Amino acid sequence: MQAGAPAQQTDVAGNDGDMPCLPHPLRMAFCVGVQKGGTSWLHHWLKTHPACHFGAGKEPHYFDAHFWERGPGMAGKARARVADLTQQLHDLGPAAPQKLRTELQSRADWLERAAPGREGRQAYVRHLTRGAGTARLMCDFTPRYGILGRDAFCAMQSLARDVRFVFILRDPVARFWSQLRMQRKAEGRDTAGFEAKVAQQIQRAEGGDLSATRAYRHTVRVLDDVAGAGAVHYAFYETMFEQAQLDRITAFLDIAPHPAPVNTRIRAGEPLDLPAETKHKLTEIFAPDYAFVRQRFGNDVPRSWAA
């Protein structure tokens, strides 16, 4: 696996249309995935590190708003929700629960970040730095960024003089099933509804939909191309929850070692066995990812990976 300090960077954080950037000496760390690959746990751990700052939450969703083909749809849904919340707060008056006001503020803040051009970028920089205090490493751990293309990662790199990327890989079949179990828990689906969801997601994965497959070969190739070896740290979910492995992450980020709650689980999905037939189908679908990762990372790939 690759780790270490990034290559020397120029004094200018990147032109990117002369967009707003983090002021020196602030640095930037992205964790770009993968969903159900331990990013929430990593956030839970690093948000207690005095050198790190996450702004108002783990996932600002700035770059997917601007570089994902579904970004405009995200903005449309957010505007509709803001209108609905505004009406609810008007109707309820002083009796309105605080959670509605909090959600309204959160969605309004995101819409500012989703604004085009300098306006949205400046709102993003404000989000990252608000309340940072003495912290110098600003963090954005949005897993969806991993499915974005080269232009998005170039824009990420332009955000500061020193930008570093962490990408966590997890056994593709186990990750896919974990994501489905999480969705079942969140949506409260019955058995028939869940089986329909599984069939739908498998169909999307067979069609190559990156939002379903989270294809590692896509993300790794883009990171290798744009960021290069010195600015990327690849970790494996199955071996990450050990202090020695986590010390490698803090060393890569150039921050002090930090004790980790390695026995604490974050956002665990509900237990549910993976049917043998479904596992076989998924193993076939993800065969190119298994082959790519083994070729790219060799003996670093955990033995527990299915294929």
C-alpha cells in the first residue's frame, strides 16, 4: 500500500478558475470512500484529534453536487425539502420541534454550497473552516466522491497547497451486502420489499452503475492519475481496525498518533445472512474488481476477501 508525505507542491493551491481556496497553513484531507467501508468509524475517531476539523458534519457533499450527473437532482430535492420545512415551521409556530429548525438550517447551508461558481466554493470553504480553532487539517469524508471523475479530483486538489486522500477498500461482495442491510434497516422494508431491492441493486450493478458497484478500479485509477502515490493512502477495511494500521493513517496525514477505539462499532447494519445464490451472483459481477485489486495491491489484499 502507498503512504507517506505528498510530493512538494507549488505555492499556489491551484488555479481552477481562480476559485477560493483554504488559506495557508490550512491543509486538506479527503476520505473518498468507500460507503460501508469504515468511513463513519474513521470520522468518529479523527474528529477527536486536536489537529483535525470536520466542520458541521462528516459529509459536506460539495463535489458531488457540482461534478456528479445527479447533482442537479440533489439540489432540486433539497429546495423542495426546504420549502416543505419552511411551511411546517410556519404552521407549527413556536411549537415546532428543534429538529425541524436544525434540518432546515442544514439543508439551506448545503444549497449555498451547491450554488455555482465562486459563490458555492466560498460557502464550502466557510463550511470547512467554521469553528476550526487551532486545527490545521480540514476534513471532508464524503464516500460518494469515490465515484466521481478526474475533473472532480483535480478540483479537490486545487483546494489547498497540501491535499491528501484516503481510500478504504472492503471485500466488494461484503461491502455491497452491508450497504443493502443498512438500507433495509433505514427503510424498514419487509422480506418481499427487501428481496425486490436486492434484485434492483444487482441489476444496477450488472449494468455498471458506479453508485451501485463503487468499482474500486475506477477510483484507484483516478487517484493514481490525479493525486499520485505520495498524496494517497490506501487502506483495507478488514485490517484497518488495529492501532498499528491507524498509526499509518495519522503518519500519512502528518498528524500525531491518536488512540483509537478499535472495539467500537459505528452504524452497524442488522445481521442478515447472504444467500449462497446471491453471493455467487455478486462474486461474478465483482470479478473485475477482485482481479484489479489483487493485481494492484498484491499481498496487501486481506486473505478474507471472497474471490
